[in-house]
Amino acid sequence: MEITGKKPHNSLDNFIKSIDARKRLKPGIHQPAPAVQADGDKVELSAQARQIQEASKLAKSFPEVREDKVAQIRNQIETGTYRIDAGKIAAAMLKEAFSDESS
């Protein structure tokens, strides 16, 4: 990221003032920030930063909890049909333990 311009703090001050003004208008309601033209200041993101930004947006679009999987397991527990594969759990624990040691 590159920031150019004579007084980048002026843009920050303007941004903070716009946020304060929005809060005074209607607290608790998010409104779009007013467009503020900076005095020639410019921010350019690298291609890698744009990729990270897109990946972040994509990750946020997925739910944090897989509701369908939770409901399925909850149903199995309630009906007494949920079975735990101890060997599978032990293998995963060993795999993780050995991968931690090699790091």
C-alpha cells in the first residue's frame, strides 16, 4: 500500500469528522460515509492486497456454523444413534501431535 500526498492527516481528520456527524444524525443507524475529496491524497492497493481483500469477502460470505451438520448430529444424539469412532479421533490427534513437532 502506498499513501501519497502532502497532508494525509487532513484526510483522516475529515473522515473522523464525517463519522462524528453521522453519529449525531441518527445513532445506531449505519449510513454511508459522505464522499470527501482529499487534496490529492491517493491510496493504491497492490494486486496481492486486492486478492486478500476478495478472499476475505468470500470467507465472510460463508456461515460460521454449519447449521445442517449441527442439526444432524443433534438429532443423532437425541435418538441415541450418534456413534463416535475412537480410532478416527486417536489417529487425528496423533497426526496433529506429530505435525506440531515437525514445525
